[in-house]
Amino acid sequence: ANPELQRILGLATLSRTRTIDESLGLDARKIDRAARQPITFWHAPPGATPRWLRLRLAALPGEDDGTGETEDAPAQLALVEDISLQREQEDRLRLAAAAFESRQPTLITDAGGTIVRVNQAFLALSGYTAEELLGQNPRILASGRQDRRFYEELWRALVEEGYWEGELLNRRRDGSVIPQWQRITAVRDEAGFTTHYVAHVVDLSERRSIEATLHRLENYDPLTGLPNRSHFLQRIEAVLAAQEKAQGKLLLLDIDAFRSINDALGPARGDAILREVASLLGQAHPQEHLARVSADVFAVLLPPDEGAIDAELERLRAGLP
């Protein structure tokens, strides 16, 4: 046994009287298998560093005594290789592959910005096939809704800091635009040169849809679609704040005997009347100048022109059945 084997096995010396299975801590079945093909095993001797080892066994014939007979039984040559580093690298590669093929969309480019790899989650999100994306620049995904200055700042951060995080508006293959949160990281070699860029993507479509729904429920009347009282008041305050001498007229419309209509004809007919009034108002005024401020009361922000209120009332009378 050479000194390297002693170091690997964590033994001060190797006795010539010890068998291979005793030295390696293996049972007879594994030794028998190693004689036919290499085996890999975990070796953790007391007081020594645990290692992954590969064992190969080869039979050596005994010495010829001159009569054609061998004096000794055939010997065995044991080749022991420390493969701990190789196994560690393989484990890292497996973990990296598992992470890459996770449910999070991931895109990888080379240092020049050419797409070299995408996972299935990214393909599902973008609607493209791998063949359509590989070899392309990520510009193929741009929606055009973010200007050149935005992308210049993105690249400045990547070059100087090796990292960028923010929201991108990218376009799917079908033309639809999807908001995404991207984390882009520069991968550098041992010399510090950038070799790749890795982008991890989060689809914000569902979140933005929920936010839009909540905003609409908070600020708009669900029956007529007009701004509600609180949103309308915010709008008036904004107009007054923007113009020192802002002028206008506020018209409040009340539907006479609306409760009686509801009681006599039913809530469905009452709702239809409210929607009809909202539609008539919307034909002549921007939506942000209108509001349903209570059950049967509408508000209209009119220009300061003389006779504006009378003209609006006349228009509504002509439009209602």
C-alpha cells in the first residue's frame, strides 16, 4: 500500500496481513462485485475525513516456480480512487439542474446577451418554443412600453453591480403584455469576467388583476361603473389644487320617487333605470366628471358656462323615455 492510500483510508499503516475488506470496511459481497466492475462507496473511518471512494480489483497471478505451476494463490490489486470532489460537483450540478427546471421561469444568456437556455416554465409563460428563443436577444420579448433610458439603466446596473431587480413589461408570443418582476444576476468566472446572465422571472399578471379589481371596487360604483362619492371628491380636490382659479358648476341629479319605482316594479327595473341615467350622462361627459354619490343621486361636474346646468337638464329630459 502506498502512502496516499494510507492517507485516504485514515490509517497510520497498512498491515500486509490485513485483507482488502478489512482495510476498506467492506463486506465480502461488495468485494466480490468489485472484482467484476468498479464500485463506489462511502468511507467514514473513525477520526478521519469521510470520503467517497471508488474501488477496482484486478487479479494478479502468482510467481512461476519453473515447472509451470505457481507457488502462491493469485493475488489481488486494489485500486482505490478518492472521488469526493467529483461527487460534490455532480451533486451541485444536479441541484442546479433541479433549480433550473423548477416552476420559476428562468432565462440564461451569454455575456453578449444571446439567449442560450430557457426552462419549461419560461416557455409556458412566454408562449415561445425553445427553438424560437435560443440564439435570440431578449429584445424579442420587449413590449415597447419601456423606453431606451430604462434599459440603459438596467444594463448599467448589471455591468457595474452585477445585479438588477425590477418590473419589466414583456410581450408574449400572442402579443399580450405581461407584467413581470425579474431578478437578473451576472455570473462571473474566476478571473472576474462575466460569462452569463441569469434572469429569474415572477409573473405579476394575477397580482395586477387583483389590484385592479380592488381599486375598482374601492373607487367605482359596481352597478353603473361611475366613480363613487369618495373618488369623485378626490377628483374635485385635485382639480381645485391644480388650478388656482378653477371654476365649474356642480349639478346633483335626484331621481324622483325612485323608492316607489323600486317597490312597484322591483329592484331589477330600478337598477336598469340607474344604468340608463349613467349611460346618458356618460354620452356627454368624461367619466371622471361624473359620480353616483348615493342610491338615486348623481353628480356632474360642469363647465362654468352660463346656462350649462339648464342645457344639461334639457339634454337629459330629451334622452329619458
